[in-house]
Amino acid sequence: MDTTNTNQFLEKILNSPTFANKEVLKGLLSYLFESSKKGIALKEIDIAIDFFKRDNEFIAGDDTIVRVNIHKLRSLLEKYYLNEGKKDDTVIEIPKGSYTLNFTRRGQNRTKKIRKQKIKIIAYVLLILSVCLNMVLLLRTNLINNKRNNPVWSGYIKSGQPVYITMGDPFFFRVNDTASNTIIVRDITINTTDDLKKNNSYLIPEKGTKILGLTYPYFSTSNVWPLPDIISIFAKENIEVRLQALSELNAEDIKRDNEIFIANINSFGFINKFLEQTSIRLHTNPRQIIIHKGADSLVLSVPEYIHGYYIDYAFLVKIPGPNDNLITIMGDFHASGIKGLSNYITKQSSLNELVKKVKKDFGKFPEFFEMVVKVISYNYSDFTTELIYFKPLSGNINF
């Protein structure tokens, strides 16, 4: 390994936009890099004690901090080499099941991949011969599906680039402990460091103290329910889909990648900035979606607490990103709205109705648009979904 050149590649990675604001993962990559240079074969407990400052009683089965962060780092490296590092000669990898970095040249990677591909091809041929009838049926089904052009997602499919589905993970305040681990304090009264100091339920992040809270994001049902419908659209076209949490990203990530953002409106965070050049505005107290229509405004309100039958609203905004990327934003208040919306734009029968209506009103289905649906619901289940607002958007969005 040429340490001089590799050092330069490491610095380029650490200073890249992909690794911006990822201080813990930067430190972890540097730690693994120095260990690999010294030929040290790290174990999980070594990283836990040396880097994350766990004590000698660390039990891997009870504390997943190493595995979780190695997984995040591996994914972030893959993202880097798809973007800023796509022309780098040297590739830094973390092989699965190992904590030692691999440094390979692009050509070496290609040779290994070709060898693996040959083995896979042989296996695939044998498999095809044994299940040829099923393959014929599958190909026929795929041909039918490919003919069904979904205008909502066609731009993502045509680009051929990975689609990042970002889910809003609601949290109120983030702090770092002495090992620079991000801790999320989930208390609606804690929003600043001063709030944290005034609350006796929590300890200040000083030496030897611990912060109460969770070290992982969680998602509401609004985020999870649409995933099977949306992911299936891209799976049929062999488009890679990557899931991520909003708390792990910054605005530059959204501006660079093909993004689909899904969240409860209370969890939008900085995503609200992307709505400023549309007609849609969001209020969380009271719970409202406001559509500005010239001098008039349409205010759509939902109850704070629900029981039995109720009306939920959901919206979708699709806008162009500044780097020839696509940004789609979906949100609701009570989970059933986003479920009704995702069904409406992925199921062929309702999609046909949407396309027919839009073409009648506007002549064609636009690439960029905003829409709002009304969903009649019962205890978080969607019954009927009705389009109540649709507006084409221009491709000239200023960021």
C-alpha cells in the first residue's frame, strides 16, 4: 500500500460533501485507516473500547454501537464513490465481516468483479435451465409492467441513478457524549443546551456522565406504509433504492441526489425550505396544510387527536434539483393520508384516472408539479382518496 497516495485519498474523502457534518464517521474512518496502515487486525471489542470509549465489560450482543456505525460508514463510502469519488484511482472499502480497510485500484476491482460475474453467470445459466417456464412467465409479466408508464416516477427511472428515500425521524434535541456519540433527547421541552441544563432528568455531557435518550432514529407509520408501493416501482426497473434518515443528512445531500422525502409533517425540519417556491405551506399547531392561490388561500385542517372516522390530507411536491437531480416531497399528519396518496400514485387504476384528469385540465402531465389529496380514513386506515388540488410547476427553481 502506497501510504502517501492513500493518505491523500483519505483527506479527499474526509473533506468531501458526502462526509460533511459526519464527524463521528470521519473519526471512525481515520481510526480504521491508521490501524490498517499498522497491520492491526481490529476486533469489534477493540473499536468499542479504543474509539467509542466503552469499558472493558463491553458485550457485543448487548451494545451494537460498533456494527451500526460500521454499517453507516460502509454505506457512506459507497455513496462517496458514486459521486465525488467516481474517478478516484484508489478505492477504500470495508469488507463485510471485517474491520480492516482494503485499498484497491479501480482496475483490480474490475478484475475481481469480472471473475465473480463469470461464476455468477454459470450459476444463472444452470438456474435458468431448471426453471425456464417460470422465467418465461416472469419476463412476460415484466414486459406488461414496463409498458405501464408511471409519469410520477418516470424521471427517476430514466436517469438510471440510485434513488434515495429519506424518512423524517422526529427528534427534539441532539447532543454528543464524551465519545462523540450522537444522543437524541426525546423530550418536547428540551430544544437547547440551556433547556438541557435546567432539566434535572438529564445529565450535562461532561466527563464521566451519560445522556439519557436514544442513539437511533425512529419513524412514524407515515414513513413506512408507502415504502412497499414506491420501492416496487423501481425494483421492476432495476433502479437501486437506498433508505436513510433525515437526521443523518444535510441540505446539500438533498440537492445532489435523486431524493424522495417521506414524513409526518411534524418531522419536516429543514425540508420546509424546499417548499418555499411552491404554493404549499405547513402549520403544525394548529395542524394545517395551506394552499396559496393568488390572493386567496385554501386552508385544510385536521384534528389533533383522531378516533373512528376522520379526514386526513396528504400532499406531494416534485421539483427539479440544482444538479440535474429530482426531489419529491410527501407528507401528511395522521399516517392514513400518506398511505392513501401512495396508493393513488402507484396503483394503475387510480393512476390512470389521475393522468386522464390532469391531461384534460392542462393538456399533458407535467414533469414537475404539486398536488394534494383528501383521504377519508378510519383509525389510521385509508378508505377513499380524492384529488382536490393539482398545479404544474416550472423547471426554474432557485436554491
